[in-house]
Amino acid sequence: MERGNGADRSTGRWAYIGSFTTGGGGGITVAAVDADGALVPRTTVSTVPNPSSLALAPDTGILYAASDTERGAVVALRPEGDGLTPLGPAVEVGGSGPAYLCLAGDRLLTAHYGSGGIGSLPVRPDGSPAGPPVVLAHQGSGPDPERQNGPHAHQVLPSPGGRWVLSVDLGTDSVRVCALDRATGALRVHAETPLRAGSGPRHLAFHPDGEVVYVLHELEPQMTVCRWEEASGRLEALSETAIDTTGLPEGERAYPSVVSVAPDGRFLRAAVRGSDRVLTFDLADDVEKPQLVDVVDCGGSWPRDLVTDASGLRVYVANEWSGTLTWFDADPGTGRLSRAGAVDVPAAACVVFS
């Protein structure tokens, strides 16, 4: 397996890689990003169990980690050199198995896969989270008796205009649009968009234009293209795009995991577990009609996260089962990916960049 060139030509940028401690991971790996986009691991912080999702505060640089445990919690950590210093103790989120977290102003939002709901926590002036959490429980189920016996919120994300919160629920085959009370943290369902029964929506991404949303489904290899209206808080499903499962072993299922749109809005990429591929779609002709232009091996096994850097020229994939963080160079004209390097990160789950 190839690696980075080993030379730490520091750019002042850092990568933070979360990994499942119950799967043999070390917790949060801190890596320097060199001038070629290669990652050079420096330290591993093991104080957070199962950091399944990470988020960086854009103004303070504080790192937040969701602890995917039965009594789910979040932790705030201050980056200091190549280390991380906790800002107080972990704070429980009021739900089990938080799979995703994000920031919405001075609130932390979490999606609880295990208990099926979303929650919010206030952030203190020093950046640390405070309790108690405010939780909105989801209701409903789907036709898959093993995966959809109840709600399973997998992602929560503020809308581009900041007025609404969208939550993706694999168990209820729907995306909820919620209003967030900034003063109290209370969440209220404003609208719910049903998607194909049994498809198991897992993850969504907004196009930079703020008017189109791409919803990736885990239980069926497909993606739903939606129209988003910020003023009314309405999400409308427009069409479905098939997700290529080339390379899938006979008798096995594909489990798409994450969708990401390049910063300039030209390309969209999706990771597919099972077939272990990364798909690139061209959006140049019509953002509502993604065109498949490239399919490459993910550089490992079971790609759980995929991130395009701010330049749009590099794509990073966290491969959980193979324990690798692999990066690719992206051709700015065609969007095609070429593998550029990898580092070992056992049970890799997610990655964010400063």
C-alpha cells in the first residue's frame, strides 16, 4: 500500500480522524497536512470512546466529537499544536448511538441512530457544551424488519440559510425539516418529506447554490435529488439516480454511506460500502441531473466517510474495515480520481480538516 512521501512540509493545516475504539481504533488521530495534501499522523487522543462524527467550530477552531455509545455524549477539545485538550467532561446528548453532530450557531446538534431522534445542546462562551439536552424523538418505521423497526436518525444539518434543521432518518424513510428555537434549543417538526419505502435514507448534501439537495440511501443503492426552498422550509423530491454497484461480490449487498459536493458545485461524489467504490457525478450540465463520470476503488474496505477539501483537488476516504485513510487527486476538468496515498488508521470512521 502506498503512503505519503513522509516529508512533513507543514501547511499549518490539520486533519482530525475519528475511529471506533470498540473496533480497535485509537480514538482521534491528529495528522499534519503537507503541501501535497498527504497526511502525516502525529498523535492519537484516546479519551473519547467511539468518536463517530467530528465537527470544527469555524470561529474558535474547537473540535467537537460525538461518542457513539449507549449513553451518547459529546466532547469539546481545543487543538494545541499536535494535541487536543478536553474542555471539561463529556456531556450526554439524551439519546443512544449518536451517529452525527454539527454546529448551528451557538448550538450543537446531534442525530441519534440508536434511539431515533435529534437533540441540541447549548455551547458556552468558552466553547464547551452544556446540558441538559433538548431532544426531539422521531416516530415511525419502515418495511425492513431488521433495519427499520423504528426511527433511526442518521444525520442532522442546518439549512444553508440557517433558518431550518434537516434530519435524515433511515428507519422512517424520510427527511424532517425542523424549526430550531435559538433561545431554548427546542426543535419542532415543520414538515416531513417521505422517500421511497425501504430505501433507508442515510446522508444528504446541499449543492452550493442552496437550492438542490442530494439524499443518499443506504438500504437501496440510489440517490434522491430534491429541490429545497429556504423561505418556506420545504423539501421536494424530484428524481432518483441509480448508484452503480460495480465490484459487488455475488450475493452481497451494497450500502451507500456518504455523499459530498465539491466546493465549486461541479462534481458530486458518493461512497459505497460492499462494492467499496467511490463514484463521481458531473453536475455541470444540470445540477438536478447528476451524470456518472468515474468509478474507482476506495483504497480499502467499507468506506464510511468521504470529504472533498476546500480546493476541490483532493478527496479523502475513511475506510473502516481496512483501517485506512486514503486520499485521491481530483482532476479539476473531468472530476476523475487518482489514488495518491494512504495512512493506517484502524477502524477509521470520519475525518475533518482545519
